[in-house]
Amino acid sequence: QVQLVESGGGLVQPGGSLRLSCAASESISNLYVMGWYRQAPGNQRELVARISSGGHIIYADSVKGRFTISRDNAEQTVYLQMNSLKPEDTAVYHCNAYNTNTRMDSWGKGTLVTVSS
């Protein structure tokens, strides 16, 4: 099962930007749909963005136009560029890898994003 390690979280003021990275322990090309999910205190985990091996992308309505997901298969890394951050974006952000062959999910431990003045 692929191991995932997130980085890039932190404290940022409203309107600011952060770039999250997710490093995978093995190749993510072809087999994996990669995604970012987030979980705020007291809330369920929700999809933020997802990108297929072919580059098809889905965003949550709440982040459209502000967040951009991308993947670098050669570097085994997925990114989430977050702009115009709002306090309601505060959450732990988790990286997900869905293996389309085995239909198994792998999760990272998460990185905390706090948007506050």
C-alpha cells in the first residue's frame, strides 16, 4: 500500500496562500486517482479536489476558482495550491490515493491549515 506524507500546512491570514505537497512512496502514475480531503473540528471529512491519472479534475464548489490541484508523476507528488484563503478553509488536509486496480484507499496523516488574523 502506498505511503503518503503531506507537508506545507501552517498559519496564514485571510486572503493569503499556501501550497500543500503530498509525497508518495511509490509511483502514482497510471493506477492512482489522487485527492485532497479536509476535516474541520466537529465536521466530517470532505473532498476538496481530486485528479485522475489522465488529468481529469474535480473540485468542491467551495474551493472552485481558489484552489488548484496538480500532480507530478515523475516526482511522485501531488500539490494543492490554495489562494484567497478564508477562515472556513481551516482544517486538517489529508492526501488520498485511490488505486483503481485494487480499489483500495491510502491516506496520509494530514497537515493542519489555519486561516486566521
